[in-house]
Amino acid sequence: MTGPTAHPYRSWLLLCLLAINLALTAGCSSKPRYSASSSSSSTGSSCYAKALPTAGEGGLAWGDTLNMARKKSLDNCIRYAGRSGGTPDTCQVVLAECRH
């Protein structure tokens, strides 16, 4: 007589799970990783602007030109003021400068 037989599908199941795990891990490793120090302010944008609404949160943005920074900060202000229950239609750029 022979002893108890192992489940023949158990080894295939473990191999399949391992293959799926490796495939998922490999897919995630190709995504770029961003650190806190890789913001646009440290990568060369020299102009910044800040826009504030009369109520709610404002927006700060960096850009290559003063006009780009102003537009981005105004867009951010409108977005953040709307999310925070403020008044997005009252956003105004209050500060805009370029570093040299």
C-alpha cells in the first residue's frame, strides 16, 4: 500500500500565486517615485505667485515665467477655495516674484 498522496494542485497554486505576486511587484516598480525635495521650486522654476480668495484656502504656485506662476496660483486658488467652502470667484493674485 502506498501512503497518503499530496494534493497535485497545491504546488501549481503556489507557483501561480508567486508568479502573480512577482508580476504585480514588477509593474509597480516601474512607476516614478517623487520625493518631497523634488518639487518644482527646486527643479529650476524661478517665479512664484500666491493667490487668495476673500474666504477659504488660497493657492501658491511656481512657474518658469511670472505670468505662468500667476495663472497657476489663480487656478489653484479657485480649486482650493471651492473645496474649502470659500469664495473661488474672489481669488486675486496678492504676491508674484521671480528669484534671480
